[in-house]
Amino acid sequence: MKASALIGVLLIVLGLLSFVVPIPRSESHSAKIGDTKISLQTEHREKLPPAVGIVLLAGGVLALVLGSRQA
């Protein structure tokens, strides 16, 4: 399999996964008052914006088309 075809398939898979798999993100907030430290840690699971998935899919299709033309 050529490198451009492999990259194209990889981009298509990543593009499809970006629509369904949420990405975990955590934030830590803390405040120190004297000897006392108060902290709060929050976790979010957010999906990527749809534009990112569309760009990944389009890039994968483009890489596959360009890779097949070079053969």
C-alpha cells in the first residue's frame, strides 16, 4: 500500500471517529488562603467541532484520489 493511500485511510478513519468519540479534558482550579488550600477538579467530555471532522474526511478522500492518480 502506498504512503498516500495509507495516509488517506488514516485521515478518513480519524474524521469518522471525530464525529462520535468525545475527547476528555480536565481543569484544575485552586485557591490558597493562609495555610488552607481549596481545590476543585472538573472533567469535561466534548466532541470536536464538525468542521474538523469534515476537513479530515475531505483530506483523506483527496489523499486517496491523488494517490491513485500517481500510480
